[in-house]
Amino acid sequence: MEISLDDYLGQRGLRSPISGYMDDKWRNMRLTARGQKRFEKEAEAAIIEYSKLRKAAIDEYNNLVKSGEICLLYTSDAADE
């Protein structure tokens, strides 16, 4: 099976290096100072969790490539890096 890292991550909802947690949260925000701190704490936790999930998926992909279960497929973007 051939699959690029981007496609592999995309199948798991982890393609973007940015979590997207904040995308819908900024609209019509009116928070107290206390609410703002809570919001920032929740956002930081979500970002850290997303980063862990993405790193684990990348490690899993690399292990599958090493074991030969999948073939590394280069996309034009990946080949440029």
C-alpha cells in the first residue's frame, strides 16, 4: 500500500500542524478576566493534546514504513522539503 504522510494524517484528522481548536471559539467572545484565563488554559490543553496525537500518528506512519507494511509515497509538496 502506498500512502503519503499527509494522506495518512488526513485519514486521522491530523493533517494540519495546527489543531484548529480556536477556529470557532473567537466569534462573539466576551469573557471576564477569569473566563479568559480558563479559556486560555483549555486552549493550551487542546493544543498540547492535538500535538501529542499528531506526533503519535507520525511515529506510527514511520514505523509502518520501516516495517514495509506501507510504501512511502512522496507528493510534490513533500518532495520539495
